[in-house]
Amino acid sequence: MIYSFNQNNSGGYYTEPAKHVIVKDARDEKHAAEIALDAGVYFDGVADGLDCDCCGDRWYPMAHKYDHINEAIADASYSLCTGDRIPQWVIVDDLDIDDTVLE
């Protein structure tokens, strides 16, 4: 399965690794979250003092699930996030970064 974690622009900006972290070939959502965490995603950012409490957590532990990588890329491409140098998405599989695309 393919899982995607989408970034909220907490504090009015996006951060690395990308606006969308797409995890391919994960066993399940929990495994996808572990891979995403190792790739730079974090959860509970407001509670940990990393994110703006009025904007909310940057990353949420619930992933979007897809059957095909192209579906995840299409959703990431549809995002209206523009105007910075953060990649629109990054594809990871057990920390092997396969592809990054700048907006």
C-alpha cells in the first residue's frame, strides 16, 4: 500500500523534508508512520513546543491511503501550496528516497 502524510503550514511556513511525505510499500499504516518519522515527519508538535498552537500540529499521525503511487502524487500535485522552495512531495521506502519534485 501507499500512504501519504500531509504537512500543515503551522506558523505560516512549511519545512523539510516535503509538503507531502509519500511512503510506498509499507506493511500497514503503523509501519508507514515509522518510515515517515524516520524521514523527518513528527507528530504532537504543539504539545512538544515545535508548532504554533493557534495553527495546530504540522503533521498528523493519520495517513491517506492509496492503491497506486500515481494517485498519491496526483493528490500532492493538486495542493495549492506554492511560493517556497520546499519540495511538493518526497517518496520514501524504509528511508530510501526515490524521488523528490520541486513545485
